[in-house]
Amino acid sequence: MYLRSKLKISSFNTLEDDQNYINQQVAVIEEDLQFIAQILQEQLRAEIPSGEYFQVKCAVKKDQLMILTQHPQGVTSDTENIFVLLEEALQSLLNRHGQHVEIFLRIAGVKLPYAKHSLILKASQAKVEEIREFEVSSENEKAMGGVQQEDKIDNSSPFTASDALMDEQFSTDIPDESQEQPFDPMADAPDLSYYTTLKSKRPIKPMMLGIVVAAIAVLGGAAYLLTRPCVMSECKEIQTAEGLGKSWQRLIYNAKSESELTTLQQQLVEASTKLKTIPSWSSRYQKAETLATDLSKDSETINKIIKAFSAASLATQKSQTPANNLEELKARQDLWRQAIAPIEMISTNNELYGWVQPRLATYRAKLRTVNQQLQVEDKWLQKITAAKDVANVAIKQETTARTLPELQKVQSTWQVAINALTIIPKTSSVYSEVQKLLIEYKPKLVAARDRTTKLQLAAKTYKQAIENAEQAKRYEKQNQWQAAVTYWNQALNTVKQVQQDSLYYTQAQTLIQPYSTSLKQAQAKLQVANSLQQTRTDLEKTCSGEVRVCNYTINDREIIVRITPEYEQALNSSLSQADKNTVANITNHLQSLQQALDIISDNANLAVVVFDAQGSQIHGHIPTS
């Protein structure tokens, strides 16, 4: 109704008034063309998948309405569907019967279109009657006294110019790429120069009639679009956004808690969302878009800060208890980094700087503490790694260790691995792993120690047996058979004590037989020695007296007894002075001596030979056994 009332032209207008009116209407026409283009562009965006990449402009060339559509290279387009959509939209918007329309499709950056569609609009019956009524009303105004124009009125519509004039400005056919064409509809549109120059002093009213009717049809078809936010009514969305922007610093300053900061962020999101509901055909669209961008940036900044505070809160909560493992400590480090990274990007001139700066220093200090803990934990981790490496060496040594030095080396290697683990404190995050390794390694150390101890004991036993045998041999050389028997007996018993699972067992077994033989021989020698000793004792008793009766020597085969000269002389003296009784006593004494020597010979199992003082054998006896 607004446009229609403005288009009721008085028949009493002068030529100068008509010129001014035309200048005013040029702006109206250009605005209407932009409006039509926006509606068509929204139609494409709503109806085809790639519609957001399409751009539409409208132009009036001579008497034809030109719909100029382009899209970027690489965007797939259904040409037939696009032409159908645009034709339906134009038919609904304009309802202009007989209006010639040319629709062009081209790729952005390419001057020549690749598709064209021509059509003639048909008005509905109601619309035709409306136009006729409007024309009759205009003729009545003229008949009732309107000033006649000097020149003859041209009733032709601006949309019905000749095709010859059309060809001067556009190429309506798909051009051959080999020919250069000056066609660039997007660069030229809209070209309204036709309506800014009076030709042959033609009256304005008939010429503008078609455009007025088209504008009225647009307004009727776009009733919904005009009711969108900030199109015709006042724009509360922009007022709210501007008010929020003006009070931004105060709201930030007054925020006392993170919850209040969250509330402010929600207000920003809500205001930005409402601004985005303002359609692109609104005169306030550009301003709304700028405000929405600013609010979104502020909202995003606050959102990052809130997330940073949340990460810091979670890290603080987790830090209340010691970390059980290295992964937990690294997770805390990551949380502090998440808390620091967003807020350290906020510059000093940002309204939120005062909010984040105190926390940033605290967060960095917390991160340093965690980093120091990780450095310490890394030290303990290196200890664990070293202990594992040493343990692997010990395992390899065990498979080949045979001698005592080798087993002692295995034991010391296990001890090194365990010592490396025992210095790791209970407060360490890797302590649980340390305990697992100690449970595994300590029994291996005990086993290595037992094995070493057994081998040491076996070696000591084996060595002691060897030493006892050597000592027995030394006593044998000294004919100390009693001592020799004692040491041979010790050597044999010791060598039998070498444990079967020791490395010395086999060697010890080879010594049992010779040691047993040596012991028996020594025992035999001892028996002989003991017998000889008894023989000497018996001989000593037999040969002793007031006058020594005899002397003796013993060898391996016999006992040699020699009557002493003193005893022989005493016998001779006694015989010279003795009576018969005395002679009988001497004879008995000599027989007793002889019998005693024979018994000694039998006991010693040695022959006895008796010589007088002159060296003549006076008696001999061979044992019966």
C-alpha cells in the first residue's frame, strides 16, 4: 500500500515535476529489483542443496526483466530445476501478464553464460482486473481536467521494447567460446539508465504503470518476508545487542563468580542468536551481522575461559590425592595446560584480562609443580628401566653360571637390581610398579644366594676332604698310622658330604673309592704297628731284669733276639758255684725264656731267632699260622 500510494501521479504535473518524479521512482525501481533478487536467491538457497553458493541479480534492459544467476566453479547445478524454481517464483511475485523475462546462468568469473531461459509471464484473472481498474482510474483522472502533455503518449510498457534494442546490450543465445562476447550481466546489473532519461517527452504515467503493478505484486507476494525481524518494524534485537555491548565492561567488572560469567556468556549467545534471525533483505542486516560477529567473539572468549576454569578445577580436585601412576600425573599436566592455553592468549587491553590474570599466575605455578613432579618421576622411571635391564643380565647369567665365581656374580647382579628399586620412595607414582618388580626379583636373589651358598659349602667340603687326604699321606710317610687312619677316615666322611645338586658332587664321587682303599691300608698298617708295639712291649718285659737277659730287633719277617754277655756270664758264674737245685733253676729259666719268645713270635706272626752272646743260634721258632 505504501508503494501504491506513492505511484498515484497527478495529471497536473508539469514536465519538471515529472522529471523529479522519475528520479524518485528510479530509486524505488532499483530497490524493488534488489528486493526481487533477494527473494529469488533465498528461493534457490531453500530449494536446492547447493543454493547457498548461488548469487542472483535483477536488471531491466529496455523492456525486459533480466534474471542474472551465477555460482562458483565446481558447484553442481541442475539447470532445468533452477529455471523452473525461478519461473515459479517470478510468476508468484510479479503476476505481470505478457512480461518478457530472460534468465541466465553462468560460472562466477566467466563473462559468458552457459545456459539461458526465456519466458513470458501470465497474470491471473484477478490480477488482470486489478490492473484494468487501475488504468481506468488513471484515464478518469485525465478526463476530469488533467493537463495534456505536449507530445503523444506512448502506451508501450517498459517491458515490451524491441528485440533489436535488447541485442544491443545482451547476447541472448549461448555464445560460441571461440567468439569474444562483451556480455557480463553481473558487472552491468542493474542498469537503470533507461528510466533516468526522458525520450521524446513521453508522459511518465503510462510508462511506469507496468513497474508499479509489478511492485504491488511483489509486496503482496512478500508479505511474510516483510514481517520478518527488523524488516519493517523497530529492531529490538539490535537494541538489545547494542545495550549489551555498551554495558559489557561493567558486566565483566561486576561479575564475582564463574556462574555469573556463565550467565553473561548465555546472554551473549542469546543476543547473537536473535541477531541471526534478521533476514538478509533487511536494511539492518549488515549491522546485525557485525554485532552478531562481535558478540560471538566475546561469547567464544568467555566460553574458553569457562572451560579453562573447569579444567583447572578438575586438576585441583585430582591433586588432592597422590597420583597412583605416571599416566595420572600426565593427565593432570594436560589439564593445567588446558587451563592455561586459552587464557594466556587474552591481551592486556581485553575486558576479561583482569579476570584471568590472577588465575594465570596460579595455574602456571601449579603446572610448574606438576612438571617438577614429572621430572622426579622420570628419574624414578629411569631407575626402574635400569633395574629391569640389570635383571635381564642376571637372568642370562643364571643360564650359564657353573663355577662359584659365576654364581657369585649372578647374586651380586640381582642385588644391584633390587638396590636400584628399593631407593624409590613410597610417594612416587611408580611405587606400585616397584613393588611388583621387587616381588619378582627378591625370590630370584634368594635363589641365587642359596645356590651360591650351597656351592660355597660344597666347595669348602670338597676342599676339606682333599686337605684331610693330604694330611693322612703325610702321616703315612712318618709311619704314624694312627694319625693316618684318623685323617683318611675324615677325608672319606667329608667327601661323602658333598651335596648331590652341587657342581662338586661328581668330582667328590670319584674320590670315595681311593679314599676308602687308603683308609683300609692305613688301618692295616696301624694294626701291624700296634702288633709290633705289643711285641716290643712283650720282648721288653721278657728281656729285662736285674741283669738284662737279651736285646732284640724286629723287621717285617722275623724277631732277632740276642742273649746279652752279662746274662751269659751270670749264668756261667751261677753254674760254677751252684748245686743241683741251682742248675735246675737255671734250666727252667732258659726254658721259660724260650717259651716266652715263642709266644711272642706267635702273637706277632713273626719268626723268632735267638742267638747267644757269641752270635751262635741257640733257638728258632716259626709261627704255626
